[in-house]
Amino acid sequence: MKYEAVIGLEVHTELRTATKIFCSCKTSFGAEPNTNVCPVCLGLPGVLPVLNKKVLEFAVRTGLALNCEISRYSKFDRKNYYYPDLPKNFQTSQYDLPICEHGHLDIEVDGKKSTVRITRAHMEEDAGKLVHHGTSITDSDYSLVDYNRTGTPLLEIVSEPDIRSAKEAVAYMEKLRAILQYCGVSDCKMEEGSLRCDANVSVRPVGQKELGTKTEIKNINSFRGVERAIEYEAMRQAQLLEDGGTVVQETRTWDEKEGVTKSMRKKEEANDYRYFPEPDLVPFTVSDEYIEEIRKTLPELPDARKARYMKSYGLAAYDADYLTNDKDRADYFEAMVAAGAEPKEAANWLMGDFAKLLSRDNLEMKAAPVQAAAMADLLKLIAKGTISGKIAKQVFSEMWTSGKTPETIVKEKGLVQISDTGALEELADRIIAANPQSVADFKAGKKKAVGFLMGQIMKETKGKANPQIVNGILTKKLSEQ
């Protein structure tokens, strides 16, 4: 029997505010454990929370960018459960009156477009962090608790079960991350936990409308992890059903090292949390004027930017999508173009050599050691014929490590392209005379002979000969033989 996966994602993003959601403690990442805390976020007796107005602004901004309806009347609730990283034994969240509802996000995978509905996006406080002393939660001898993260503002964005594959789930996550970055509400650093994903996964026979029993995979913190965890869990469930077993509704954890999901606990239902309105925070209203003020501040979003790149710069859909699904990358590209780089060439370099070095050095776009203006200068040297594309790769590598300008590197290393026709013709005559077999091959219709001879010339000039001029000279001389 053939099965299909049915996937819904719950994405938690930490909002980029200076202070926590209900107190004035800092939200900075990497502080010494249990130093960014106070009686409010630790839930000590007698304290009262106060809503950070920036959190509300960021929530509304995100909701508008995700095509959501913004609730004019909303409130906070207590979600009651016990866990060591939750000092109050309840989480202040939103239940029946979330700030954003009924949105959608469009994705494309392998040329197939689809729409993922967004059920809701609601504000809540983050819990603390358990530091496990072992390779994972399942094999640790003990765990310590760091409450610095407690009270950090979160936006939980919940999708409908409209996703049908692990690749679609990754595409949704990438698009969502880009929108959050463009809106300036989160840095979305998955490695620091500011973007986390819980995946609800079930399988059903192809053609069946009823949903299967779902499991929830908690706190996946990389796109690769999202893809692998969903693929594994869908296969596990399908195999279980094929063998005559039953899928149990439960919460599971993803073990990155072993590449498997593992059972953690029975899956809770909403009534297990005993939600009730937060008595220490009054309900609040959001006016139409407030919403419109925020709407006016929305930036150009990824889809609009992609369309502009295709129309104004003539980029292919794939290239435009690659550039725009990361705001810093798109900003860098535009800075290159503004500095005089040809758009298609700029895109090719960012997708090729530039991306390779970022990956090799595990760097984010903002940390790249080569500025956009310097990259534009490099591309202009190629366009002017000062250096060849091959030499440009060598120059770029040196720019990355030394920080020098391309002009300086070309001058210091004597890398100026040889475009002197007379000198290149003399060299071509010598190479042709030394390789009679290549001349015979050319006359026999083997066009690859030109490539061999060109390789000999490039070797002799250490890659500095102008390849276009050399190709023309060789073709002409060989045709005259």
C-alpha cells in the first residue's frame, strides 16, 4: 500500500526585542547562565507582568506579512504544565483569542506551487533551557537549567496540515524565515535557538481523506534536521502500518546523531493544559489605525523582490529565488549592482564561488570578509578584459583571505590578462608547430583539438592569456593550415 505524509509545522521564533516580554531583563544570547533573570521572569510570589509593546508591534507586523487577519480584541492565557525549565509551572501564552489568524504562505518545490494555510500566530513567553550532560536528552546522566531564556518573547506560527513532503516543509521554513528577516522581527538564527520547529507528522493511504494518527517531533533546530526528521518519521509510521501495527499519538525527539526519532512522552491534548485567562494581564484591543500604521512600514517582501529581480535584472526564477530567500544575501546582491556589477554575473558569483567560501568557513552573509563594492570591482575587471574569469577566481580567493582590493592583488601578482594580439599570435604559431597531431585532428573534424591547444597556451601564460582572443586566433590559424 502506498502512503502519503501529512505535515503541519509549529514554528517558534524569538522576537528581536532588547528586553523580555513581561519584564526589563535583557534578551541577549550567550550571557552567563542565570544572569539575565529577575523576580518577574522567575515567577517569584507577588510580581506582576507588563506587556512589552514592541512584542505586540512585531506580532502585528508578522501577521500582516503572512496575510493574516489581525484580532481587534485579544488576551493572554495561562498554559499549565510542569517541566523543570518552566519556573512558574505555567506558560503565559494565547489560546482562544490569538493576535493573528487565517493567513497563508505560498511555496514552490520542483516547479510545483502550493499554498500552506496558517492557522494562527500568537505571542507567548519562552521557557528556560535544559543543558543536558550527555549526547542527547535520552542518554544524559543529569541536566542543568539556565533560566536566561525564560520570558524571551516568542511568536508561535502554526500551519494547517497542508504540507505533503519533507522538501515542502523545508521550503515553507525557508520562506517563513525570509519573511521574518525582511520584517526585522527576528534574527532567525536556528543554531542559537531563535527559530525552532515542531513538526506534526502523520501518514495515510494515498486517496484517503481522513487524517492518520499524528506524532509531534519537538525542537528541530536546522533545515537539514527538519527534512531528515520528517522523512524518517513518515517512513517509520508507514512501515509500522504496513506491518499491521498502530501509530501512537505521542511526542518524539529527533536524535541528529543516530538519525532517528525517539519517544519522549504521551502527546498532550489542549484540555491537559487547563488553559484559563491570565488574571495579571488585562485583555487588549488593537485599533484599525494602529494596524494601518504598521502596514505602511512593511518592507518589500521576498516574493515581490523575486518578481522585481526577474523583471528588472532578467534573472531566472531559480536565481532570483536563491538571492531573495535570505535578506542579507539579497541586500549584498543589490549593493553589488549599485556599485556597477552586471546583475547576472553578480548572481552567478554569489551562487558559486562566494557561496562555497561561506560554507567552507561556516560564515553568515553579514560576516563575509569581502565587501559588495570590492566584488563589483572584481567583476568590472573581468568585463574590461583586465583579467580572465579563471584569474578572477584566484584573485577572489586572495581577496577573501587578505582583505586587499582586486586591483591591488592583480598589480602585486602581475595577473593582468594578455590581450596583445601580436604576442598571442606568435605564441599560437609556436604551439601549433609543436603539436602537429592536434592540427591533423582539427582537419579531421575533431573540434576538441582547439581546446587542447588553448590549454597549452593558457599553461604557457599561466592563465593570463585572453581566452576569447586566443580562441579566435587558433580557429583562424588552424583553418588556414
